[in-house]
Amino acid sequence: MASRTPIAEYGRFADWPDEYPELLTSLINLLSSGSPDSVHGAMQVFTEFIKSDLTEDQILPVLRQLLPVLLSILGSTESHSAPTRARTVSVFRQCVTALFMVKDQHPQGTKEAVSTILPVWLEAFKVLLQIDPKLDVTSTDNWDGLAVRIQIFKTLDTIHTSFPRALTPYLQNFLSNSLIHLQALHPTFTEFYLSSSESAPRSSEDEPIELPQLICPIMDFAAAVTRGGKARDWFTTSNLHSLVAAVFGFVQMTEEDEETWANNANAFVAQEEDETQSYSVRVAGFDFLGSLIDRSPANTAKTFQAVVHQIVQSSQQQRDGGRQDWWRPLEATLAAVGSQAEAILDCIEDEEDSGRQKPIDIEYLLSNVIPSILTLSQHSFLQGRGFVFASQYSKLLPVELAGQYLDAALQVIEAADAGIPVKISAVKAVHNFFQGGADSALVALAPRITKGLGPFLFVTSDDTLTLVLETLSVVLEVDKAKWISTEMADSLVLALLEVWNKNNKVLTDIFSTLTASSAHGVYEAVVKQALPPLSVAIASAKAEESWVAGSAIELVTSLVQGSPESGLGEGFFALFAPNLFKCLGEAEDRDVLQNGIVCLTVVIRKDCNQLVSWSDGNGRSGLEYTLTLIAKTLESQDESGGLAIGDLIIHLLRRAGEAVLPVLPQLLQAMVGRMRSAKTATFLQSLVIPFAFLINNQRDTVLSLLETMTVGPARNGLDVLIQTWCENAETFQGFWPARISTLGLIQLFVSERPSLQNLIVKGDIIVNKTNKDAPTEFTKIPFPVKALKLLLHDVQSGGESATMSAQGGAETYDVDSDDGDEEWTEEEKMHQGFKEDEFAFLSDMLGPKGMAFDNDDVLDESDDEDLKNDPVSEMDMQAHLVAFFKDCAARNTANFSALVGQLKVEETLVMQQVVGA
């Protein structure tokens, strides 16, 4: 074995081929030598080479020499061990990946390699997978034979991703092999992983070979093929039934799972969460089932029904027969069907809406199977699964039955002797019930559940604590927490502050909900308990623990957000303002500054007078401190604050009124000055939109100020603003900002000021057909023409022309590719590989600025309530723009007819349609 290291190290670091031109030949000779050590060492070198050291020009020649030798080793069962043969497949997989990486640079060579090399290897895989897999797990010494199969299925998955067309003729065969492997290996999986303390045999080498290492790639490959949709003929009723039954069998809890989850609450919670799941056979199985139901919902749901029926019956028989682990298959079945709850519920609804029979009878399980499970405290995992399953399908439960399930879950939460799995499952069930249920059915239980969850806050951590907090959050949202008493709010805040101190958990949603409760005295009670310690935390946080201050500021912000319409209450801002401004004045951490900006913005929105009227012991006002913070942010080269600083300025201008007038020129000067060096779109938006707001409200005053403002050599403020605005107007995010920009441009156009009429700005991109690498250049046009172009674009974005390209208005080109799309269905061909509903969703998302132009709810997500209710957000912008254009045409505003003559032909046609409409 010692001979491997020197050549491996030399091969890795040698500057091949310049320093060692014969290296490739030497390695090929070593592979052909028959010596296990030489073969092993040479393959290590090739693995490293193909990963990183070979250039695009070297890969193809190397593969031509290397792959035939590797294939020879793979087929030499007598001469080479299974781990060595498995490494040949692993190196081949690296070669496939490398080939995929260079296919654009060497299309012809790659095409030749794919057509000549892949079929030979795929034929070899076909032969090897037809050998009975049980032969590889009969030995009590080792399961080395599985190594080859593991690498083959991993490689098939890679080929399917990289060169699917080459694999298409083999898909049905490999799917059959996948099913045969799953069925043949399940008894072994049961013996060594589900029902025995006996360990699986070790590998003959250092690296262990476990059965899950093969099962996962098999399921991953089958899932990928299912998603690809190129082997749909294979998925007959019989094959689908066998496949689903096999997967249900493999997703059972192993003995190791049971032992770990019974004693580790966080591990148990993590395996239930999509975002935190560590990869396992169970996770791979759920993912595969998801692929099946996505591709063929009704057929897969019908298959689920048949398999579930069988397992419910066989589990009962095993239970009656005294078998101890009878519960495992039933728990796995409920977990599997529960993992696809959303898709199954959608499928049931679609089938019934179409007048067809529902494909799976979940109600039968909820009424006749689950209730008896909820009392099986000796089988806590099955008992817990019953609670979670019922909550996942709570939409199908009658109100009375849902109440019974919730009451049972509550009894478990309140019970002192219940184990970890069932308690956590009950909490999870409560979370699901409350997340999807009607307030009227849940409000009576909310106080009891809140009280029951309280003790969990002190004894949980990490994932479990997150689940408890998320559950508490959805419970408090029921009827907007009107049911909570001041005593309960008081004790809850104390507990939450302790959680925050110990775990640094984000509690903003809970605090906002609590303070927003309209129950008498609750807001005052929460503020009285929370604000003083949070204020102290803001002031006392050490520089190296800036997250403490940042998090405390976030929590104060959440208190402000939940405040009533009457304001923050006497003394609120005065209590924490000194510590807040001291912290922000000294802070360098951008998260702290960002949180401070957001906090002040919300204070201004909710109770601006408290900020304006407050001053420190030296007579310095809250407004002065706020302007200092804005100046600090504008001076910083860090633009990550983006939109937040713009929101602060906007709300300051909207709310502070005359109080801000004395410092307005200084503020505007700083903003215009920063425009010259600003780089990011969000930061530039923050600088421009306040001007759009001011111009829409006090146009002539602001323009006069800008015209006399000097910014750098030979430029005035108006020039800098207009250039910046025109270059970035089409990138502005948010519903209100985009609209106020449009209204501002209208005001600029109708002002007819000579300073604007004569201003030259960037126009359209100049396309250089002779030199594609030439720098981007633009035409130069007068500002009024540019304003018309931008406003005309806004009209189009609100009408049918915005969706022309998505609906087939643009010319398309048929490019030869290896995506295997020749087997798309007619529906998929019409919608570029997607089903109609999938394509419609994408078309909506690809409307102007990444979303449907008429989807106000989506557009409003980033805008606060103030801006949503602003007249600018509520006006009919389309009608306003059309009226503007018609009025300009009638009055010939700013020499409108001559300006229209400078538009592009297609723009002129649209303008004629708008004006003539």
C-alpha cells in the first residue's frame, strides 16, 4: 500500500504535461498492471486530475485512453476486488461530469464521446445490475459487492442530469432494476436495521459500506427519472404499486432512529423539518414519493390508497399475533402519506371538482384508524404520528372531530409523564391545527394551549425551542390575541425575555402580536415588562457582542409595530431614545445600524411627534439625531442598507412636515452628492425616491433648490438627480416607489422648465453588430424624450403588451440540445416543458420586475401599511397615464408633438394608440 502515496502526491502536484509528459502513459500502464496497489494509486491520481488539473483541451484525449482500461478493470471480477472495481465507476462518473463541463467549448468532441463511450458503459451497468443483489449481502464477512452497485446508481443519476438523451433508451430497464433491488434488499434491511441489534458486516477496507448507501442513490435516481417524465410508460399500475409499497417499507424508523429520537428532542424535531433534515433513506423515500405524486397525482394517490389499506390490515394482524414491532410499518405509512399532505389535498380537491371520485380516502383513516392510535402510550412514536397526521389533514376533519384531536393533543402537552416523541408530536399537531384552522373554532382553546406551552420555553433549545416558539406564534395570532389576559401576557413576556437572553432567538413576531392585542391593558403590560430591560441591553451590549444590541433594537421595533393607533404611549420613546442614539452613534456593525434605521422608521410612522418633541439633556432633538444617522449612512461606502435608509427619509418627509424644513437643503445636498458614487440599485433608489415624493408635492420649490445646488465641478444638483433617475427608473422595487417615480416624472415633464428641456441624458442602447465585445454605448436624447419613453413603458407594463413574449408573441428558435425534450407531452411542448398550471405560474412570476403586473398583493409585500393606504397606491395609474398623454397631446405640452417624433417607430405607434383610444 505504501507505493500509492508517492505517485498520488506526485501526480497531484506535477505540472503535467510540461514537467512529466509521460505521466499519462505511466498511469495507464499502472492501471493495466494487474497490481491492486498500482491500480488503486493510479485511480486516485486520475480522480484528482479529472476534478481539477485537466484543461478543456486535455480532457477528451485522456478519456479516450483511460476509459477502455477502466472498463476492463470493472469487468474483471476475478482479478480485482469489488472496492477497486467500484472506484473505476467513481472515476468514470468524474469523467462524465468533466465532459459535461466542456460540452460548450468542445461540442463536437463531446457529442462523439457521448455517442461512443456512454452506451458501452451503460451496457456494462445493465449487465452488472441484472446480477441478483442478494448475492452481495449473503456474506457475513463483508458487503463489498454493494460498492459497485452504489457507484453505478450514483453515476446513472449523474448521466441523467448531464446527458439525459443518451440514457433514455435504457431508462425502463434501469427502473426495473431499481425496483428489483428495492424488493430484493428489503429483507436484509429489515434484519439489520429495523428489527435487530446485530450490526451489518463491515467492509474489507477502511470505509464502511452500509445498505442505506445503496438505497438512497436508487431512490434518488428513480426520483430524477420520474421528474424527467421520459419513462412514463414504465409506470404501469402494477409497477407503481410495487414501487410505492417498497418505498413505504424502507421509510420505516430504524432502531438507531428510535434510540436517537427518544432521547434527543432536537434530533426528532429536525428529522420532521424539510429545511433541517439530514439525509437518510426516510428522507430520500419521501422525496421520491413527492416526485411520483407531482408527475401523476391521481394515479399515485390511488396507489397510496391501495398500499395503505394493505398495511393497515397487516399491521393489525401482526399486533394480534403479538409481534412487538407491528407499529413500525403503520407509523412509516402515516409519515409517508403525511409527507405529501399538501399535494394529496390538492389532488382530492381537483378530482372532486372535476366530478371524479376522490382517489384516496383520508377521512377513513382519520375516523377509524387514528383515534385508536392516540391512546397507545407504550408506542409513543406511533401515538405521536397519529397526532401529526391528523393535523396535516385537518382540512378534512369536521369541526367537532378536530376539537377532539386538539383536546387530546393538549392532554399530552399537559401530561407530566408523556415521553419526548409524543409531546413534540402533540406540539407539532397544535402548530398545524392552528396554522390552517378557523379562528372561531380555535379561540376557546388558545389560552389553555398558551399556558400549556409556557413550561416548554424554559426546558427546550435549538430546533425544539424553535418549534415551540413557532407554535406559540400561530396560537397568539388566533383572533389577534384578543383573548389574552394581562396576567398571561405579563408572565409570557418574562418567559420570552429569558428565552431571548439565553438563546438569542428571534421573537419579533410574538412581541408584535402581543402588543397588537386589543385586550384591555395588554399593550401597556407588555411594554412595561419588555421595554426597560431591552433599553438596558441596547446600552450595555459590548462591541464584540453587537448582535445583542441589534436583536434588542429589533424587539423594540416589534413593540412599536404592535402599538395602537393612539400612539406609543407617554414616555415610550423617551425611555429608550438616549440608549438607542448612543448605540447607533458608536456602532460600526451594519446589522445594528440597519435595525436602528428600521426602528426609527417605524417610530416615525407610528408616533412621529414623540421623536420630534424629544430632546436630550443638552437640548439636542430626536430629529437632529436622526439626521446625523442618515448622514452617517450616506457617508458610508457600505450600501447594504439599501432600501431601509430610503424608507426612513420618505417617512420623515411625509410625517415630520414643517419640522424638517430647516434642515431640508442640507439633507438634499447630501443625498445628491452621494448619488455620484452610489453603485447598488437599491441604494440609488433610496436616494432618488425621496426626490420623486418631494417633486410630486412641492415641485417648483425643490427644482429651484436643485438648480442652484453645486455638486462637483460644473454640475448642478438637478443634472445629477435627473441623470441618476433616468438610468435607474426601470429598476425601482416596490409598488409605491415605482408609482411615485412615475408621478414625479409626470410633474417634471409638465413643468416645462428650460433647465429640464435642455438637459441631455442617456437614451437607448446602441447595438454594435460588428463587434459584440465593444463597450456598451447609448444614444443621447433630451430629458423630455426620455421621460416619455419611461412613462410609455409604464403604460405598456400595465397592459397586454407586457405579456406578449410569454404568450408566444416573440419568435422562437429550435436549438439542438441534449435535454431529451423530444418526449415531452403535447401539453409540455406547448409550455416549454412545463404543465399548463406550472407554466402559468412562471408566466405570472416573469411579469414586469419579476411578478405579475396586476398582482397588487405581491407588489405590496415590501410596502408598509402607510404606503399601502396612501392615495398614490390606491389611484388608477393606468387611467392617470392615459389622461396625461391625451392632455399633453391636446395642449402640445413641452412641444409634445415634436418630442413624439423623436421616439422609436414602435413607441410612436403605441403612443398613437394611447392618445387615440
